[in-house]
Amino acid sequence: METIQINDNIRLTCIGMTKLKTTSLGIYIHRPLRAEEASYNALLPLVLKRGSKLCPDQESAAKYLDGLYGATMGASVLKRGEDQIIYFDAETISDSYAPEGEKLLRALIKLLMSVVFDPFTENGAFSEKYTEQEKINACDRIDAFVNDKRQYASQRCQQETARGTDFAVMHYGDKDRIKSISAKALYEHYSSIITSSVIDIYICGAYDSEEAAKAVRAYTDSLSFTKAEIPRTEMIERTEQGVHEVTERMDVAQGKLAVGFLTNTPALSDDIYALAVFNSLFGAGAHSKLFNNVREKLSLAYYASSQLEKLKGIITVNAGIEFANFDKAYNETLAQLEEIRNGNISEHEFEASKIFILNLCNSYYDDQRALVSYYVSARIAGSDDTLEDYIEKIGRVSVEDVVRVSKKIQLDTVYFLTGKGEA
């Protein structure tokens, strides 16, 4: 892995991977997750992707990508802790496979850099047409998220567990705010953040790092940047006792139980590896205690799983249940946590929990986007762990380590999405 500092804000990281015949490119713009700008950040990549000075419309962009032997390009927004990331990614076949020896990666960098740094404008603003169309798409994305009740309940539980912090802000933005954004206001927001944000550029595959850096500098050397930092996330710590209970009613046929726990384990703690194994053992797969007891053995749930948000220090349990099974499913969830705290962990359960993580990590070597995602997350956390380091540290976790971190876990929030007519 090779890193080149383009300027104070922009870093180019090249990750060699020659086993695949493709090369991927990603641009990640880091912004603090805040209610006042989240909707702008969510809308921005959709509008930027619509046109640049190089390719002013979707048709010309499609032709450009076709000329790179069917290269692809995407844009969206994601959330890592309290870092709202505006990102663009693209993929093409590696230069060594180009029939005429074309410099495909250089051409792909040119396209994405034009999208990000040289957007299509009209009268000193974004295109009114593009902006209005993408506002509809941004709102549709929020609707689709809400309509996925499993995902929605998990998000709502995380928001309630993170109450009082910016992590509770929806990274897809707010529909009313999105609808109020004008093409001019969005362009003004873009202009204010593009040179005052940390920007990570990742290449994964086969590359010429100096040539890639030259292609990046062609778009950035003429700009003046204000030095920025990656937004940092503070782990939630609460001293008050009691459980925060939230019930929401919708027209649903199946209840959604979500339970939020505080891990009290910082993301840069040596215990974070044991916490990852704990989460795997607790509910991260078909080998887990939640799956095998709440779902399989007792038939209390259609699904039962857990998710770790290590930057914020939250574990969320999610279960789809019959409305009448709320108490039983909730109590059994806590019972399985107690099983781990008491050390009632079989050798098979423990080994399967570690193997699950290790297999997932090893799969990244066959997936360029997943490998880049690992390093983006590590950078946001402030971790120097390579993927090999992480795998090695997971391998060293003992049963005693898992029991120890489980005893730090604190019940915080119980969220229940139930039917409108339910008692």
C-alpha cells in the first residue's frame, strides 16, 4: 500500500491487487454529520454525478464510460460514526488488459476529478433541472429506507441510543429540507466545502502511482485549500441508570424489536477485537446465540441479529417478531447476553464466531470495494491496523477476553415498532 499526500487536505492511497482484472477508484469527501448540512451533503453527490465540464450530461458520461470498455461510476453518501461521507466510485478493466494499450485508469481519474472539482453549472449555480430531478430521487431514497422496516427500526434504535448527539442525524437527510434546497444554495454549499474538507482518494488494483497523482494534481493544484481534519466521533458514555423505552406505531404486520446497548469500549482500545468477537458470538451470524436460541430453538423471531457501531460504542439487536412475543423475545435477548457474561460459551460457538470474522476479512482480498471500505473505516477511526494486523489480532482473542468486554456492556434503549391497533 502506497500513500501520496497531494496537499494538506487530499491524500491518495494506492492498494495493489493484481489477482483481479479490474481497477477501482473511490473519492471520499469527509464532512461532520450535522443536521444543518446533512441534507445538502446527501443531495450533492446525486447532482454532481449528473454532469461535469468534461461530460455535461448523463448521455455523454455513459459514452465516456463505454469508451473505457464498460467502466462504471456511482455516487452516494454514507455514514461512519459522525462522519458523513460524500463518495464517488468507479471501476474499469486494468490497463494491462486494454486491447490497444489505453491508459484507462488515467481516463477514469479524469472523469471522477471533473465530476468532483469541475462540475457542470449554469449562471453560477448547478443546473436547475438536474437539481430538481435529484431532489425527487433523494426523497425517494429516504422513502425506500423508511419502507424497509427492518432497516428503519435498526436506524431508529441507533438514533434513540445516540440521543443528544449528532450520530442521531439521518445521513440521507430530511425530506422537507431537501425539498427547500435551491440549485444556487446547493452550489454555494459545494463551493464552501470542496476546499475545506479532507478528501481521500483510493485506487485498488493495478496502478502507476506517480501517473495517478499527476492526474489528481491536474484538477487540484490551481485551487486554494483550507486545512481540515477528519470528523471525529466520541463514544457514548452514560452514568444515569434506567432504560430508555420507545414505542412507535405504523401499519405493519410484523413487530420490530430493537435493543440498543452501550459497549463502553473505545474504538482504539485493545479490547475492540474482543468486542468484535463478542458481537459475532452474540448475534452476527447463523452461528450466534441470538440466531440459535431466539430464532431457531424458541421460535420467538423471524430473524434475530446484532450489529456493532464501534466508533459510537453501540450494539443494536434487531428482531422481527409477532407482536405478542415482545416480552419473551426481549427477555431471551438479555438472557443470551447473560450466558456470555457467565462464560457459557462452547468451543464450537467461540471458534465459529472467530472464523466468521476471519472469513469475512479474507473475502476482502477478492473484493476491491470491500478492501477499500476497510481502510476508509480504519482511517476514520484513527487506526493504523492493516487488514493483516486486524486478522492477526482477532486470532489472538480468548474466551476470557470476550467475557470481560461483555461485562462492560450496558443496556440503554428498547425500541419497538408495532401495529397501529396493537395494545
